[in-house]
Amino acid sequence: MKKLPTGDNPKEVAEIVSKKYIEKGYTLDFSLKSLEYEMDKILENELPKAPIESSKFVLELTAYLGETLCRIFETKWMVKTFQIMLQVSLMKSTL
């Protein structure tokens, strides 16, 4: 695994995104509730119209979503040759 360059680290991006939207009045606290309610509010109220800004917006929310899932399910981000993946540990589940 490689260390992500600054700015490409989804965990760091998610922290920045959380602070950005908390300042705007949203509750992005890395909880399941924030995914259920706050993400919809952000999508309804903050969606940019410009294509470049829309792409940045999607990347920011994707980083927040991924980091929230990492925290909820006690997982971590993994990087494999230009791909960022969530490693989901299913050790607690019984199939």
C-alpha cells in the first residue's frame, strides 16, 4: 500500500468537508444519522451548477461518505494502484 499524497487522502478530505459544511449549519459528524439526513439536505441545497464545481462536490461528498462508513464499521481506506478502496472487515459477521 502507498501513502496518499496530501490532498488525495480521503480521510483528510472528509475532515475538511465535515468542517466546511458544519460552518454552513449542517451536522456532518461522521454518524449514520448524518448520512441519512444531512447528505440529502446538502444535495438539495448545495449542488453546484458548473461542471467542474459539481465534480469537486461529488468527490468531497464521496470522501465524507467513505470515511463515515470506515468509522461506523471500524474499517480503513486502502490504496491499490490508482484506486482507493474501502476494506470492509466482516470478521464479526457470521455467514
